Amino acid sequence: MLYRGFSQEQLEREYAPSSMIGGDIAPYLAAYSALSAQARAQLTVQENLDYGDAPAQVLDFFPPARLAHHCMCSSTAAIGRRSASAIRR
């Protein structure tokens, strides 16, 4: 019993997203990808903003529509970035 009576096998099953949907995660990933592409096409986005030194420490920033015209490049300072030059394209 590792956590609240769950065995290691039970915990692994509970934390595996594919186990909650019958094992076929592909349709969900395809829908997620399509919705992401739609959002990028319709919204203002600043992609791959570094928030740390590790390669995986990046985020995509979608400012609210009412603020989008104020957020290009200056948003990096608002979210704690070192400088606008850190934006990778």
C-alpha cells in the first residue's frame, strides 16, 4: 500500500490518462492538436517564451483579446522575463 490503500499498479493505472478513456488516446490528441492550431490562427500568441534556463521551460502566451495589442514583446516583462530578446521564433 503506497498511498491511501492503492498499490503501485493501481496508482499507475489511475495516473495514466489513456486508462480513463479505454486505452485509445489518439482521437483526443488529434482533437487537441486541431483546437490548438485553430487557437493559434485566431488569437494573438507569443510562442516559446523562456521562463527558465532548461530547454523545457518555455510557454506560449495568449493574452486576453482586450490586452493583446499592448502585450506584444512588453508582455515578457509582465510575466517575469529577463528581456524581449529571449523570445525564440
